[in-house]
Amino acid sequence: MKDNSLAPHESLDLHEVLNFKTLCAAKSKLMQGIVFDQELKMLMQKDVEQSTVAIHELKAIYQRAPFQAPVPESKPTPILN
């Protein structure tokens, strides 16, 4: 029978990637409030949407880690509209 759990070093690497991706998504979301160029704002929104999908996929893989740290469910809100 094949063990699908992650090795400790893989879990740590995945946790770092998940943190980085979450930080990038939050930054893109927050920066949209101070960007005036509509094309750049649309690119940032697309980045947020793609990052959200990637975060959900990474969280599914993270469930196989032998140890876990909680992943917050809160989503960033823009400072400015």
C-alpha cells in the first residue's frame, strides 16, 4: 500500500509556499485600492483570483502533511475602494 503523506521537509516547503502565495494575494488585493490604471487593476484582480485557486489546491495537498499549522480563513479587504 502506498503512503500518500508528505515527508517533513516537503510539508515545510509546502507551508512556505502557501504562506508566500497568501501574502502575494493579499498584497495584490490591497494594492488594487491605490492603483489608477484600469489594465493594471484588472491584472491584479486576475492574480488574486488565480492565487485563490492555487491556495485552495495547496491547502488540499497540505492535508496530507504529518504536522500542520492552522491556515487562516480570513480574506484581505482593500484599504481604499
